[in-house]
Amino acid sequence: METLATVRPTTERLSSAAHQTVDKLADSARPAVDRLASNAHQAVDKIAEAAAATAARLSTQAEQLKATRERATQAASSYVHDNPLTALGIAVAAGFLLSRLLNSR
């Protein structure tokens, strides 16, 4: 029984020392982990800002392309309305050339 009486305090002392060591390691690692987390958050924020800016630019360009398409459609429609025979001749010539190009392959 005497060995049990000496083993228990030794075990408790070693256990306490191990806990203290783990606590010290955790305390010393915490600033590094906090720094890594902060850097990761900053990187994510920068990526999100870049993505938002790119999305805004693409949206603006899409609106500009849509407006350009609408103007071109309107101009073509007006031309066909004002010059139906010329438009028909251009369409026939374009169809003929396209047919020749596709059949030559």
C-alpha cells in the first residue's frame, strides 16, 4: 500500500506539470494562431473586394454591350425599312458568300 501512497502524489505532480506545460504551449501558440487567422481574414477580404469590383465592371460592360446591340438592331431595322431592295440584295450576297465558304471545306 505504501507504493500506492507514493505513486499517487507523483502521478498528480506529473499530471499537474503536464497540464502546466500544455497551458504554456497553448498560450504561446495563441498569438501565432491569432496572427494567422487575422492574415487569413485580410486575404479573404481582399479577394472579396476584388471579386466585387470585377462583378461591378462586368455588369457595366454587359449594360454597355446591351445598349450597343440595341442601337445596332435599331440601325439595321431602320436601314432595312428605308432600303428594302438593297437590304435584300445584301442578304442574298452574304448568303451566297457564306454558302461558298462553308461548301469549300
